[in-house]
Amino acid sequence: MTVALINTQITIVTYLVFGFILYKAKIITPHAQVFISDIMIDVLLPCSVFASVLSGLTLDLLMRLGAILAIGIGIEIILFLLTKLPTGKMDISEANVNHYGMLVSNGGLVGTPVIESLFGPVGVMCCNVFLIPTRVMAYSAGESIFNPQLKRTYKEVIYSILTNKIIIVMVLGIICVFLNISLPDPIYSAISKIGGCLAPFSLMLIGSMLAQYGGFDLSLIKKIFSISIIRLFIIPLGALAVCLFCHLDFQSTAIVVLLMGMPVGSTCASFAKKYKGNEKYATNVVLVSTLASTITLVILMRIIEMFF
């Protein structure tokens, strides 16, 4: 499995390089990035999830998905509580970036292609169930961290969860499976192939965003190293301990740990820019953690294999 992940990481780096070059060549522009992002979130990701549910959902898998979701919620709650601890002498703008980086990984854009390449449609299903609490945090926590004046009611948070496109398509897929409703083969094939475009589009988008962020600032190396170690090693190793304690199987454990070891979410830089935060620090954190993750994920997989 480690060899498979290494090959996957090489493919991912290739996609990132393509995205980087396309941005520098002005083929992917900031306006095009918004369009690609919307297409991914509103079309490609829902199609990928829906096709994966129809192709591999069983009662045993449904129970496993429940366990994965419970672990995902538990981990996000623990991380949220840890972000409330005092930050010492750290600048508040940098602390905001670190707090968001602890809570939100890039599991959606980077993690989904990795998990799909390793575990196929079932992996995609598990991945998106586990990422539900992370996606909730990505926006609710993002706004509260970078814009403390903005207060969201519990009703607004619950509404955003219930109207989440991923949850909606998963429920529709589950209904189709248990009512034995089958789509015509040509329609299912079309949906599946549209969803299959998710990996290359998402990774090229990340590559273009890395090109947009600009160069690396060496003066920030110590601070970036600290949050990167937490995001890429400490958090996933803590997740591994939780999975072993809960006696999860190898596949579920690998999915949970690898997703928790993904780089800082690219939305971190977006929120910092939107709310006049420390955009320079945020973009450097996203850049370094994304590039470093191509190596650290392989190390994490090797550690997981040692326990199975």
C-alpha cells in the first residue's frame, strides 16, 4: 500500500505542476479558479459521491460509515477545544491562521483523490462521510476565527449542515440502494465519469493556487514548521491512536489518519484575505504544508502498516 501511495503522490505532484504552469501561462486565471471551484463543489464532487454510494453501499459499510463519522466529529471537537488554549506571545493574526489550520485540512481537494486512488469508490464514500464535520468547520469556524464580530446562530449552522450538497446526494444514494432503484446504465456511466474528473481538476486548481500565492518567506520558517508538524504529524498520529483504541479495520484507519494528515486547507488563505487577516502567513502555511504532505503522507502510511 505504501508503494501505491508513493505512485499516487507522484501523480498528484504532476497535477500540481500542471496547475502551476497553467496559472503562470495565464490559462487558469483568478476568475477561472472561481469557476473551477464552483464546478467542483456543485457538480463534480456530488456526482463522485453519488456514484460511489450506488456502486458499493452495503449494510456493513453503512455501519462502518457511522463509526467513521462519530470519530470525525469527536476529533473535530477535541481540536476545537485545543484551539481555545492560550497562545502565549504569538501574534493574534498568526494564531488565527494556526487555529484554522488545526481545525481544517485540505481533505476535500487533496484528500479525496488520494483516498480514491487507494481504496476506490468505497474510499470516496468513507472519505466524504468523515469530512462532513471538517466541511462544517471550514466555514462556521473560519468566519468565527477570522471575523469574531460575526455571530452565527445554532439554527444557521444546522441549516447549513442539512442543506450540504454532499449530505443530500448521500441520502439520495442510500434511498436508491435500499429501495433497489437502479439508474439506466448510460446515465450512471455519465454521472460516474463526471465524478471521475474531480481528482485532476481539484489538484490542478491547488497547483494554480500555489502559483498565485507567490514565493516562500524564509523569515516565517520557524512558525510555519510548528503548525506544519502539528497538522501533518501530531494530529494524524493522535487520530491513529483513536482508531486503534476503537479497533477500526485497516482501510477505515488509513482513511481517517491520511485525511487528518492532509495539509492546511486552502480556504485558510481565502478567509485571511477576505477578513484582512495575515494573508502572507496563511498563504505560506498552505504552500509549505501542501508540498510537505507529498512526503509526510507516505511516512504516515508506513506507520499505519506497522500496526496491521
